[in-house]
Amino acid sequence: ADALVAATPAHFTSSTQIPDSLPVSKQHVIPYGRDFSDLVLTASTAELCTSLKIKANSATASGHIIFALGRQVYYKGFDVLIDAMQNIDAQLILGGDGPLKAELQQQAERLGISDKVTFTGSIPEAELAAYFNACDVFCLPSVEQSEAFGLVQLEAMACGKPVVCTQLNNGVNVVNQAGVTGLAVPVRDASALAEALNTLLNDDALRSKLGQQAKAHAISGYSLTAMSNSHATLYHMLLST
């Protein structure tokens, strides 16, 4: 190949498939781009957003919402997040489906926290804006490098929400910059995850600051236009050499 494109520099340094001998001149970083317009609330999604907040206020003392979204499989680390919820006063909305859903539901029941963990199943694309905008914090608790980027992080950021992720030392931590757009904790550490989530939930000023910075980071660095233009520039360069 004349060029290899990855979404972040960490994709090159953490990959077990890209040969170390690949010349730097062939390595090109072009971040994934997304059109965030569908995450702006409409009349219908604003109504759903309000109902989610009302439900959280009736379920917990704080009324705070933590949102997590993804296929319910081993590498997503949702079991660690459910463990962490034992020490958090908030409503966890866990979106998505997968083979571990029943096991995760049983875990919440066993821990006695079923009342503050909501399993939505698959969420229609048209309704996602409501969930991202309703939450106070988004969480990506993945435990394996199979999670190499985390597009859902960007979607939450575009809605002005700070993210708590795990320190996977790959593209996930390039997207969510610890201390700038959110926080990062050690992998499979439920106590550290609970502490980070509580830090944001209990500090309105910090949550707002990181949320605003997250939104600016997502929109300025990961737009669909920027991605398209970068690819076009690369193709023109290759064709001219």
C-alpha cells in the first residue's frame, strides 16, 4: 500500500497487525468524522429527554443520569460499571443489547441496585439525541483494546457531556482527553470508576467545564467535512507522486 490511514496516532502504536517496519511516511492520521446534526434535540426528542430526567429524579436522590451505550459483550466492561453503581447516587441508563444482557441484569439484581439501573435494549437512532442530552455524564468502561476509538464518546461530547473512560492507551484516550474532556481510570477498577463518576456528578462547575471543552473538541476535530477533506487531500497527493 502507498498509504495507511488510522483514526489516531495510537492506532499505529498499539496495533498488533501493523508492522513496526512500516515507514512513517506511509502513516497518515485522519480522525473519524461525524455529522452531529442528528444529535440536536427536536420537539419529540426534547420531550423524551425531559421524561428521562423526570424518571431519574423519582428514582434517585440526586436525579443524576449516567448513560452508557454499546453492544453488551465482554470487552465493553459493563459489569464493572454495574459494580461501581453500588457506590453512586445516580440512575444508570444502559443502552444496547447483546449476549450478556441477561447476565448483567442478574448482576444488578444480585447487588440490589436494579432500581437504579435501566436496561433500554436497542435504542432507535432517532431517539439517541434524547439520551445523550438527558445524561449528566457518559461512561465508556471498556476493558479490552478491542475498543479502539469509541465513537459514542464523540456523540456524548458533541452534546456537551464529559466522559469517563478507561485507560486503554489507544485511540479511546486520544478521543477523551483526561482532564480536558473528561476523566480516565484504570481498567477493571470499579472503585476508581465510581470515584471518577462521583467527582463529576458532585461538582457542577467541573462537569460543566469539561462538558463545554468536550463539545468544542468533538466539533472542531471530528467533523465529517474535516475527514472528507483530509482523505481527498491524501488521494490527490498520492496520485501526483
